Amino acid sequence: MRTIIHILILVFVTGCLNKPDNRSSAKRASETDLIELNRSLIASDREVINDYISKSDLSFRETETGLWYSIVEKGGGEAIKTGNDVSYYFECKLIDGNPCYSGSNTLRVGYASVERGVTEGLQLMMPGSDYIFIIPPYLAHGLTGDGRKIPGRSILIYRIKIKEVI
């Protein structure tokens, strides 16, 4: 009886060892698919942004992260940095021109819950600056939007005018 139990255990253990792990190959395939999908979405967004820029009379520059900006008024003084309290006017619209939000805001740069593209953009500016930003979805609200006026996967156009750096 002990011999039969040992044989069954041996068959069970060796049977498990010889089976390929289908989960790991499926996982690798889905990760590859997601990476390709992400690349495709970014390329598509880039085409839309380039089309918008080509129809604009403004000159835009791109940062390393993919944020686009145009300087309307340079301003002066020290550049805004993380930790500065900044008061500014803003207009936010979708790339198709539909308005989303506008108003006045004061925040501590790097510590407030605003779009990553806005935080990065503010750090390009100085007191008195007036910039226009094109913010791709991955620097804005991503796949989900904001649940109110900004749909998922939206490219945003922000105009920001710095009132004061406190």
C-alpha cells in the first residue's frame, strides 16, 4: 500500500513539473499587445496634435514628455518651481474647440491635483507669463476623462496666464 502511495505521489509531482505554464506565455502576449496598443494610441494622438499645430498661426515646441507649448507672453523673473504657490487664470478646451473649464486658480506646484501636463507647463513659466499648452491624454485625464466635461482620451488645449507667484 505504501508503495502505491509513493508511486502516485511521484506521478503527480513529475506530471506537474512537465506541464508548460500557459499563464506566463498568455501574460507576455497580453503585455505585448498592450504595449503595441499604447504606442498606436500615442502615435494617433501625435497625428491629431501635429494637424492642429499645422493649422495654427502659433509656434509650438515640444518637451521631452510630449507636452507642447507656445509662448504668447514670456513674463520675467525666476521660473516657477515645485513648491511655489501660483495664482493664474486659465482656459481649458478640447482640441476640437469645445470649452471645458475656465477661471482663476491658486495652487502649490507639484502638490495639487491638476493634470500632470499643467504641473509641467507651470514650471516652464515665470511671473507675467501667458502660454498655450497642448496636453496629450497621458499627461491629462488618460483613458477615463474627468467624469464631467472632459471625455476619456481627450487632448486638451490650455491657456494659462500667471497672475502671481506667492
